[in-house]
Amino acid sequence: MAPRHADRIEVGLHAGQLVTALLPGEVRIPDASAGASPEASPEPDTDGAVCRLRLTVPAALKRTGKEMKFVIEGADENGTPDPSLIRLLVRAHALSRRLAATPGSTLADVGAQEGMGAPYAARLMRLNYLAPDIVVTILNGRQPVGLTASQLISDTRLPLEWSAQRAALGFG
């Protein structure tokens, strides 16, 4: 069994078997003197030929809400939309529409109709003022790894200025 590392992902490949599986027929396996990329380090066999290749990618485990994700440095974010974040944005817009549709109603009244208390409705209402590019990024699943629905709804001091929002939420 391969050793476990907290700071990287390592994959060991047997070059001969890999080449045979990918390219049927006669194929020459490169020797150790051919050089490998910094991420790949050849391990010579007893006869000096390269038989194993170890690929290493720097990575870290990060908690994102209730789950753990591998975060690979320099890679795009996962691209899978977070249903909890999307649900918050949808509820915020529904609350805003309901408030606009019933003139004279208060946030507490509309929140009660939506099944939430006034303090939660007020925090949810703030999400309608997120920068448009932040909303699009969340809908596309490209938000920062650490941004969770819990963090977004509990941040009571989210700035109204869009550039300050980006900085506060980790959008660089």
C-alpha cells in the first residue's frame, strides 16, 4: 500500500503496463535519462530501466460545508454547482419578488408567509444585492472552495460595494 500524504496526491504507474494498455503493438519505454517533468519521477527497476512512474500533484483536503474536498493548487474550481448556495439565491429572489408584489407589507410579514423569521428574512434579503458576477460564478459552480451556504447566510456584515463583496467572499 502506498504511503498517504496530507499535502499531495500521488499516483504510481507501471510504465510498461500503461503503454501496453494504451498503445497495442511494439512500443519502446523511455529510460530514466530521457528526463521527466517535475511532477513525474521515474523509479528505475533492478536492471536500470524505468518500470514505474510516480505522478505527484500538490493538493490539500479542505472542509466545504459538510463535506471534504481535494483542492488542487492552480486548478479551476470544481464546476459543480452547490445546491445549497443556489437554493439560498432562489429563496432570496422569491422573498424579494413577494415583498415587491405586496405593497405595504413588511419583511416580517413576507418572511412569515415564506416560513421564516424576520432576522433570517433580512439576512436572506441581502443576497439580492450580491455582485452579478458573484451570482453567475455561484450558478456555474465556480465559487471559492471555502464558500458555503452557511457562511454566505451567516455573514451579517457583507458589504454592499461589489469589489468589497468579492474580497470578503474570497473571489479574488
